[in-house]
Amino acid sequence: MSKENQKEENAVNESYRQKPKVAVYVCHCGGNISDVIDVKRVAAELSKYPNVAISREYAFMCSSTGQDFVVDDIKNNGINRVVIAACSPFLHELTFRGALNRAGLNPYLYEHVNIREQSSWVHKNDKEGATLKAISLVKAGVEKILRQDPLNSIRVEALHSVAVIGAGIAGLRAALSCAENGLDVTIIEKSDSIGGNLRRSGNIYPTGEKASSIPENLSKKVLSMKNVKIYTQAEISFVGGYVGNFQLNVKKSDGNFEKVKAGAIIVATGFNHYIPHEGEYGWKKSTFVLTLPQFNELLEQSAGSEIEIEGKKIKSVAFMHCVGSRQIDGIDKPGKNGKVNDYCSRICCTAIIHSANRLKEKFPYVDVFDIYTDMRTYGMHHEKYYKDASKNDVIFFRRPLEERPVVEIGSDSIKIKTKDVLTMNEEMEIEADVLVLGTGIVPNDISDLVEYLKLPRGSDSFLQEVHPKLRPVEVSNNGIFIAGTAQGPMDVMETLQAANTAAVKAAALLSSPDIPLDPFVAVVDEDKCTGCGLCLAECSYSGALTMMEKEVNGKKKKVAVVNPALCKGCGACVAVCEPRAINVAGWTLDQFDAMVEAIAKE
Amino acid sequence: MSEKKPKILIITTNHSSYPGANAVGQAHLSYDSNTYIIRVPDPVMFPENFYMKAFEKGIAGIIIMSSGSDCPYEGAYDRLSKRIQNVYNLMKGKNIPINRLKLTTICTVCREAFIKEISDMEKVVAK
Amino acid sequence: MNGKTEHNCDTLIVGSGIAGMQAALDIGDAGFNVIMVEKSPSIGGKMISLSKVFPTLDCASCITTPKMAASSHHPRVQMMTYTEVKNISKKADGFEALLIKKPRFVIESECISCRKCEEACPVYLEDEFEYGLGVKKAISIPFTNAIPQFPVLDEEKCIRCGACARVCPKDCIDYLQKPEEITVKAKSVIIATGYEITPMDAKKEYGENKLINVISSLQAERLLAPHGPYGKVLRPSDGKIPDSIAYVQCAGSRDESIGVPYCSRVCCMYAIKQAMLLSGSLPLSEITIYYMDIRAFGKGYEQFYNQARAMGINFVKAKVAKISEDSQHNVILRIDRQEEGSKPQEVKHDLVVLSQGLIPSRKEFFGLDVKLNEYGFIDSPAKTFSPALTGIDGLFVAGVASGPKDIPDTIMEAGSAAMEALNYLKTAKIS
């Protein structure tokens, strides 16, 4: 839910503390309800119900006249709880909460009963049944609201600062955007300089510019911001606190510790290139087997008319796709974590084609071979690079998904044997001076951080967002956002966009002096709590529930304590609390028992 | 149709099955009126005895329409399905046929599935 | 033309699909005022019409409706639906947009969304929300979970019988409603106009949209949707349950002959998803996907593809050269299989889905001097600095308006455009 959908409560009316006086309103919805349900009978039935002081029916409760009834009854007739039977609460719950607010009553002292979508519209041929059902449902609504406490949105103070972990392009982009937004930013970088993976030389798609110029442009801007602090060679040793108020202990390069305080944390710890196993496609068996980043470096450094390694003129180069990506259990050797990388690394196909073209442009005499499975040149102009490669006489071989080419290191060249789909699955033999391994992307090792921040990781070992569409840069821990390739393979443009999205979430979260939180979280009745701790075992959200020694009614005892900033209000704890000491505010078990009682009664 | 039929309690979630029930109404489909829908953040909050008490009070059948894999809460669905297993054991002890309690998943537009769950339960409670 | 109104806002967002809504929510949450304008009668864009979405197989509606509800209830987001943007011009102090609010012929402030008008209307029309597979009335609410829930009267098809006006309990049918001119002064603008799919008749070898059992990918989405037009998958010609279904990949992408040489990025994945859903609802049917390269490059996508292969969906590396039909309207594909390299083969299927590509939704962008690439998408001059920038100060782009992409990538871009807009509002010297 967007935080702004929780209306501010400025209720001053304390009348709910007095004896309950419930008002019931039954809406006709211009015949939509009243054509099926006998609304007069419902209102009359309810007027006899205990604690109901007023019971009315009206043509359009949502109209301003309808709302005025509610306001007037609260202000002038001593009504302190309201039940409205009408359409779905999703349409007009906020409308009527607004009306209660205007009348000065806490907006949560109102229950909306749905007798349109879930009664009159679905029981058209059963008027008597629909009417009886409506009566039962409205009675249940009265029972619920009688047991309702006023709710106020919980607010936690927010520091207007962000800690960005990692100074690659994702970290720099997020830091720059947060800083431009006026937030104080601290960048914490493990290595000795900023810029991340793109510091290496080499050329990059889609612009063809030098890779290193991308972090350079960003860092120039970042360094010009007065509200940005950067710690390099810094290590995080502990993280405490919660949304709005995190503390990070940072060990600086000089060995001293610094306490960094932040309202939000952006994790931008980036990726590493996959390192092949010894012998995987000839890796480490020859100095002529290179990874793609190594080859790109060589290519950029090579000047003149020939490209050479160790003094040997290179006349042919073969590129191998999917090294460390799209691996298959039982075919490929698992990594240290015991798992194969079954994911696609997304950027390698285009990166390889880009390098192949660059090689051909710089050294047209070189024969270039490309061994791929599916050509994933998906981006805006990537297909053009692929076409250009064909025009540049790059020779393509397509290996079947389950087949693995065999690499033999000869004394003078490298032999690659592969099945080729393009020639009716014929066994092909390619001879090349250099074999370039299109190594995939793996997340950086951030086990410590994962522990400190309780970060969830997916089966692919990348950080796992709550939901790829609903909350794509959030983890379940409020106030922590993820940016860039720590989350999964992305190219430069995608990384920058993702980093800005993490930044906008931090900026929105910290845009006001305090952070409003949903009031529907667990609450503990300390009198009833026996300190058994069963609820703790049920809670999925670390830190949301703790046991604490407290003084209750003059006696010290152990009770459950809820941190509303971390509780999500799922109610998993509620079910295991035998004395019903813990409940979700606004949705208590006593309320539901009473509702079921009212429904079950004849 | 107005003779008193055994009552069915339908537990829906704010997140998916309650809007699903609204979608059934918006499509003007119909089902029997002995069906009472309540909504919760997540049915994981109900202890075993909530269901048992509901049966004692005279509810004939209960359908829990959870959000299933769409559930916004961590681990809630697994906990819920384990709890329902416990309830089944309690029901067996009290000789209540376990098909009077059904755990299912209904999405925001699962109109046909919603109707089918109700008609299945109607058959069960009619016996 | 009826009346003229003027509005001010911090950010005008053009388009209310998933990109527009997400950007609106992010900007609104950060404390700035947004006007989100949408040409259709409901917000939600293309995403609300999809069945389920890859790779999680969440129901699309379940992901979209919360965003629709949140943006429609947001105190700082004002939506203007059924409203066309005619022109946007850059002024010294921001942008000025001229909008035309089209008449629904319903007084919105009075309507209670009861659908009585819809029930009473005697005129049936093809339902564009169902891509022609279903019917609707000449006055109707666009679809189940449309926001706002106001009906629209089709001016041309309405026979002025008065049935709707007679049953309306609020007396809010107004046959004389006129278009309304609205001026919006905005400090910044986000373009989130999304896409159209390549037309069914784009490739003349593919039957020119005359083959009844060759359907579009969006029609297939509706057939598979839990609240779709038939409630199940049936083939259009005879209502028969199809025993063999084929997907033709790149039917509108990677094809210079139709002017779409680029990859549309989503077609492999939506075809795989649809195939998986089909094999769930029609377990006895054979499903074949004819493809060049399977581009399952996003997070979790390769695993999704592997799952589909394990489910028994046939993946065949082949180009489809021609599509025709026999006398029973069975679809005949002439294919060149890459693996066999032999002569072209002919294969028969009951139902064929064209995996169409994505093209820009408009040829030009409201008179704004924004740079487009050779395919008509908005081209960012700052791809390696902040791709949401457009080269015009205060104008930003999100989603498919800048090139094809899937929903997660679109949502990331929306957040990015919102970030840039916010920082522009904070730092630029605009009143």
C-alpha cells in the first residue's frame, strides 16, 4: 500500500471511551441493493440489536447527503461507532473514514459491510435469503465494531541520510540521485577505489565509449556533491537499528571505526566475472585461453596492424558463449556452493558480438569463430551488432543446448570440437590461435553483509527482491533497498535504471520528517502475556517480536514486545497464543469469534 | 430457496480472494445465500480452536480462500496448511467430516473457481 | 467543445500503464503532485489485460489492481482518463499541455457504477478489451476491474433508444455531453505511452489476418485469463478444443522486411508462459514453439524455459516461411527446420498464435522536439549516465516508449524516471 493511503488521523473525539452507541446505515444503492434486499427490514431488525442507537436506510450513502447523516449523528447524537452496509469497502471505505474524520471520530471506529457485490448482486433470485444474509452480516459488523479500538498510524522518526554499500556504477548512480534529492549520503566501498568492475579498460556497448569513462563521469558528479562522504577500503562490521534509523559500524582504511547513521540502506555490491574451473574449456591449460574481460583488455591495448600474445601473431580467435551460464545439472561441474549456474548471464551474447566486431574492425585479417547456443542479442541495437558480425564474416556455430564443446590444447593452436545445429548437427572442428571464454556473471561474495542485514538470496545466489513487479528493489526488511547486479545480471543501462529506482524508494521513504507505518500490526496485552515465547517461533520477520523483561502492574515479568516498524501484521503469532495476549490491531480474534457467533445464530 | 440452509463461512484475504469475491458480484454470477464472507489480512492468524468453535456454534462448512503463492506474507501459507492438518485431526476426533473444511487458493479474478468451491461445499453440507 | 479548465501540477505523466502508474506513485509518495493522463477509459494499460505474468506466473490482474487502486486513491495523484493529449509545449517555466477529455455521456460525479445501464442496453458490440473475442454493450464499463468504474457510451453505435437513461437510478446519462478542453501546466513531464503490437497483417506470408484460427498473442492472453471471454481455450472457427497449438516466434520482430529489425524482448517469454498455461488447461494438447533463438535472459527466465521443456512443450528451431489454412480452417505452416536443413516441411495445427513484436504507440510525441531512434522509440542521449533523460530539460521517459522491454524492466525505468523528475523539481530553477 502506498503510504499516503493511510489518512492522517486527527480525531479529537474521545466519545468512544463511553458506552458504545452504534449507528447502522443501510444503503439502497439506487436499487442495486434495495431491489433484492429489503433494506427497510434490515434497518428495522438492526434497530432492535443491542448497542445500536440509530439505524437508518438511505438511497445513496456515498452521496454528500448520506455522508452528512454520519457526521451529524456523530456530532449531535452521541454516536461513537459506525457500521455502513453498502457496496464493497474497496470503493468507499476511504470515503467514510473521511466522514468520521470530519466528525472528529477516529476513522477506524467504522465497519463497512459489503451487501452489494457479495449479496444483492449474487443472490438476485433469492430476495428473502439475501435479506436474511444481510441482517446477519450487519449484526456481525456491529459485533466487530463493538470490539474495535481506535487506531492511529504509527510514526517512526527518520534520519535524512542514506548509506550506499558499494561504489560501482549502481552505487554511484544511487548515491548521486539521493544526494541531488538532498539526502546525506555515505558510500562504503570495500576496495581501494571507486568505479567497480567498469574501471577496467575496454570498450562497451551500447555507446562504444571506454568502459572506465562511465564511472568516471558519475564519480566526478558524486565528488562535487557536498553531502556525500566516501569511505574506501572500508569494511562493515555490524548493522543495527531499523527503518529510519540504521547504524552501520564501519572499519575504515586507517583501522579506526566510524559509526554511520542512516535512514535507509542501498545495497549495491555488484557482480564478479565467473571464474572457470581449471580445465573447463582449456582454462589455465594455455595462455591462449582467455576470459572475455582479459581479451577485451588485450584488444584495447593492441595497436598497430597485428594483435599478438607473447610475441605470437594471432590469426584466428574463437569465442565461446555460456561459460558459467545456463549450466545443466549432471553435465556441468557445480561451483563451490554445490550448485550449477542455471541462469542466463544476460549480457555475454551482446558483449561477445560487440568484441568480435571490434576485433574485426581493428584487425580485419583475423578469422573469427563464434560458438553459441541461443543468440541473445536482445537490446535496442544489439540485433544490428549481430547482423554486422555476419557482415564482418564472423563464422557462427550453434551447439545443441545439452552438448559441450571439447577443447584440445595443441602445441601451436587450440582445437575446439562441437556439434553444429546449423550444419545438420555435424561434428565440427575449429582451429584457433586464441579461445575467448564468454564468462558469465556471479554475485560478489557478501556473506557478512547478508548476515548483518538479513538479506534474502535466491537459488541463483543473487539478492532476492520481495517481488519482481510489486516491490522490485525492496527486501522484506523495511528501509533496505537493492541496486544493480547484486540482484541479477544487468547491462550498464539497466543497472543505472535499477539504481535510480532504489534511490527513488529511499527518497520517497525519507521525504517527510517521520515515516508513517500501517497501524495493522501485532499488539500485546501485557496483562495476559505469560512470556511463553511461542509467538516468537512463528514470526518470519526478524526483530519484529522479542521477549523482554518488563514491569507490569508493579511486577517484573517477561513479555512479548512488538517492533511495529518490522511487524507486517500477518498474524502468524496470533494463532499460537493460547491466552490471546497478542492480536493484530483491527483484526482481533475476539472480533472474529463474535462475528462468527452473530453469523451462526438464527 | 428461503428455507434455512446450513451456513457456510468463507474466509477471504484482503489481498486476493476478497476482491475475487467482488469480481464474482461484478460479473453478476450467482451462488446460494447461505454463504457468509469475512475478510482477514491472512487466515494464518486463526488457531485450530477458531474453526472448531465455529463448527460448535453451528457453521456447517468453512472454505478458507487463501492467497496461496501470491501471499504477501513470508511463510504464512506453509504455516496455514500445517495448521489445517491439525484441525483435520481435531475434526476426526469430534466425528466432523473433514470435507466440511476446505483450504483453497482464490485470486482476484478467479470467478469460476470461486463459484465451484462454493457449489462443492454446498453439496457437502447438504448431506 | 464544452468548457475549458486549467490545472497545475509538478509532473504530468502521459500514460497510465504499469510505467505511468509506478512513476506516479513514486513521485506522489515523495510529496509532489502528479496528473496522470490516459486516453483509454480505464487506467492499467496493457498489463491489466494479460492472463498471468512470467516468470512467477502471478495473475496479472492481481499485480496490476493494487497499483491501480493505489494510484487512484493517492492524495497527490490525479487521474484524467478517457483524455487525449493533443499537444505539449515547452515554456520558460515548464510545460503546457492541451488535453481533450472525451465524453463518456455519463455524469461521472453522479454515477454509482451499478451497471444498470449496461444491462438495459440492447446493442451488442465487439469488445476491444477482449481483442474482439467477446461482446459488450454500447454502454458499458470497460472491464471488470476498470478504474474508474464509469461506463462509456459508444456514440456511433448507440441507437439512442433511451433504455439506459430510463433505468439509471441517478439520472446521469447525458446524451449531449461534449468534449472538454483541459490545459495542464506542469513543471515536468514523463512520457510513458507504451506500445502497440505489430499488426496481424504486417507480414503478408502470414495470412494477412484472414485466417480465423491464427490469433494474436494478446487474444491468446485473453483466452487464458481467468476471467477471459470464453472461460476456456477454444479455437475461434468452430469452438473446438484445440489438440495441437503452435507459436510462431519473431512474427513481427527481427524482421527487416516489416521494418522491425530489432528484438522485442518479451515474445519468447510470453510464448513460453502461454504454452505452460495452455498445457495446464489442455493437458492433452500438443504445443509447439517455432523459434530462432530462445531469449530467456531475465532473472529466473532460463529456469522458466527449462521448466517448460520439462513439461513437454516442443521447441523447434525453425523459421516459419508461410501460413495458410485447409478447408476445415486447420492452419498449415511451411517451416524451414534449422536442424534438418532439408527441404521446407508443411505442418498442420488446430490453432496458431503469432508472437507479435512491440512497436511504438505513436509516431510523434505531442509536438515535443524529442529525439527518436530509427525505429521510432525515444532515444536517450544519456544512456550511460541516466537513461531516463531525453535531452529536453524536465522531460523524462519510462517503459516501452524508449524501446521494448518486459514488466520488471519497465518498472525499474518508471522508478528511474520518477527519480530524475523529483531531482529536477528540487534543483531546477522553475517557479
